[in-house]
Amino acid sequence: MTDRTSWSYLTEYDLPMDKESIKRSFANHVEYTQGKDQFSVTHEDFFQALAHAARDRISDRWNRTQRAYHERAPKRVYYLSLEFLTGRLLRDTLENLGITDPARAAIADFGLELEQVAEHEWDLGLGNGGLGRLAACFLDSMATLGIPAMGYGIRYEYGIFRQIIENGNQIEAPDHWLRYGCPWELPRFEKLYPIKFHGRVVGRREPSGRIVRDWVDTENVMAMAYDIPVPGYRNDVVNTLRLWSAKATREFELRYFNQGNYVQAVQEKNATENISRVLYPSDRVREGRELRLKQEYFFVSATLQDAIRRHHNHSNTLLDLHERAVFQLNDTHPAIAIAELMRLLVDVHAIGWDDAWNVTKRCFAYTNHTVLPEALETWPVSMVSDVLPRHMEIIFEINHRFLEEVRRRWHGDESRVTRMSIIGEGPEQYVRMAHLAIVGSFSVNGVSALHSGILSDRIFVDFAQMEPHKFNNKTNGITPRRWLGVRIKPACPAR
């Protein structure tokens, strides 16, 4: 076994932050990371070199923060969001580290201006609106406040679209933000989790008498992690944004390749990896909607497996998971995580339903982003049953038990039962993801006082009457330091 103590010096040494040190790092990255000299270097290389120099100075703090979290085993926030609109990170990183002026002076010796170099950074194409911007703001704030937290999402290959004007018309073009690579991300090849789709559910009885539901004959994909550091503002805390990329279980069918059918040889691989290909696939056709559902389940399943793995570093039981983890659902896109945690606890870890539900509903918190009933996310029961058959069973069981509780509380009020049901009735049944999120969470909030009031007084009034303690407000956040450079004193730094 490797002697980890012999490596301890790596996390005790901080790279210097002065102009000359940054200048040497910048030049070294041009030559050794980018492999360029003064005759071949480009402005893109200059950006990459400066970003790597900044990332070097994050890494020691990043490792030290994560080591402190590991040793102290604090309760962690897992922020689940289908979008993270972080924007360009170079200027923010330099400012948070407090090295904007030394970096500016360092590259000035090469005849470069910081603003010019920073313009060559592509935005991380991981979102397209307020949902993703809110998520990015929360990650920034939690790092600055020293809150142990991780963001979790999808590493889209093609993210927010680019706008091009052709002949006076606006054209939406794919945004391949990874075209030149992302200097901030680090692949974690060892963080690889299997994700299942389709298949069927079969029951069996164990010798102990326990009934087990096995999810079999599935189509599988692997989720691999890519980590991006999230530095706090001048407090030496660096949290993590972990993004999942879909990887095929097999590279390609060699049999087809040898027969000369090269397209068929890679077809399965390409179809599998489409899950993390595009932000917001078209929902005009069933295939697009199904891909969207797969995206939502893909990243929450990988996240929960990752959190459970981390939890087992400090506890040999999952009955106390809620004491060490809280999963914040940023809108309903990750709400299928409630059914997935129940599946993991009941089917995989053999925990009884009542104990599993007690843990689950104390682990989740839900942020709502819309007051329009028609905009609340729903999924056809037929589609969920096809893509995630075991989860549909679990959702039906959650709903059955919940509605029994509603009937006990309001005996004879079947109209209220219909309104509160997780399963909506119509030409075809559908799953109300907001209802699932509320039933399975201990906290429900809007993003402004007015918004939160509408949720409890109008949109989800039945739920608020049943469990008023769940409903609260969290005002939408911003990152004023981007413009004002305001220093926020950290509440509990990791060091």
C-alpha cells in the first residue's frame, strides 16, 4: 500500500503569488503545457497559459480544502442543477485569489494586456438563463462562506447556442465551448459509475422472506466525472463543481468494423454518449423528450452514487445519510433523485421502505423557479415506465402512501386528493415532478419573497396547509464582486 504520509509536503507548499513567480509560471506553461515558442504562440495559448498559472495556485488550496472536509466529515451541500452558467472564469479566479494586479504586471512584460488575454476565454456552455446563473452564484457564495459544498451537473459538449447574424437574420449555431479545451477542468477517470435505462423489473423472494425487486436487461452507460475548482473570495477555500460525461460501456463493435460497416461499429457508442452531448435537446419529438429524461436521471444517479461512496468513508450505515448530506434540487429537473435514492436504499442497500423514506425526505430540499402551473415539469407515465421502470414503481408507491396520509387528514375530500396526487390524470397519466419534489423534501423555497408567497398561498396551497413548516424563502443571489470587488468575510474557512 502506498505510504500517503510521504506525499504530505505537496499540500503544505503554496505557490508564490508575486509578479515574478506568476511570470515564470506563465512562460513555463506557454513552453511546456502549450508546447509553443515565440514564433508559434497564439493569443489562445496566452489565455491557456495564464489560466493554468492561476489554476496551479488554486490546486494547493483545493487539495487542502478537500482534505479538511475529509478529515472533519462535515455535513455537505450537494447542489444538483441541470445548468451552471458560470461565465468566464479567468478574471473571477484572479480576483478571488487576490492576484489580478500581479498577473496583469506579469504578462505586461510580454507586451500583453490582461483584458485582451481574457477575451479569448470561451464561456462554459453549461446553461442559458437564470436557473444556471443562480446555481453559479450559490457555488461562489458557498465557497466564500466556507460552506462544504459540491455542485453537480452535466458536462455538455455543446452548450448554450451561439448567435450569428446572417443577412440581417439571427441564426442559432451550436456552441462547441470545448473546442480548444477547458483549462479549469480535471478529468477524474477513477470516478466512474454505471447508469441504467429501460429493461424490466422482476420480483424474487430471498431466503429471509424479504421481497426484492431486480432491475434487469437494462441498457447501460457510464458516467465519468470532470472537476472544476470553485475558489472562495480570498479565504483559501476551494470547493468543487463536478460534471458528468456519458461514456459508452464499450468503444465499438469490432465485428461490424471488420465487416467494413464502420458506421454501425460506432453507432451504439455515439447513441450512448448523446446523453451529455447537447444542452436542451429538442422536445418536439418523443426521442428528444426521452433524451431529456435520460439526462436528468443520468446526472442524479451518478451524483447519488458518488455521495454514498463518500458517505461510506465515515459511516458503515446509510441510516444517518441525512446527517452528513443535503441534496438541493435546483428546480424539478433533478427531482427524480428522490425515487433514485429510494431505489438505492431499498434495492441496493437492503434498507426497509419506512427507514429509507425517513432518510430520503430528510435529505432533499427543493427550489422552485416558476409560478406558472402550465410550466411545471411533467412526464408521461408511459415514458417513465419505459425509460425508468423501477422508478415508476417507486413513485406509485410514494404516491399511494402519501395520499393515504392526505385522506386521513382530510377524510372525504377527494378533490384535494386529486389536486395533491403526484400522478396527474388526463388523456394519459403523467408524473408531476414538482409534487414529487415537495413530498420528498424537508424544505421548499422560491427565489424571492413575492415568489415564495405565491407558492404557498396559490400554487401549492394544499401542500402548504398540510406541512406549513416546509415552505420558506431564499432570495435570489448575485455576485457583485464581478463589478464592485466587495470583500465578504468568510464565516467558517476550511483551514
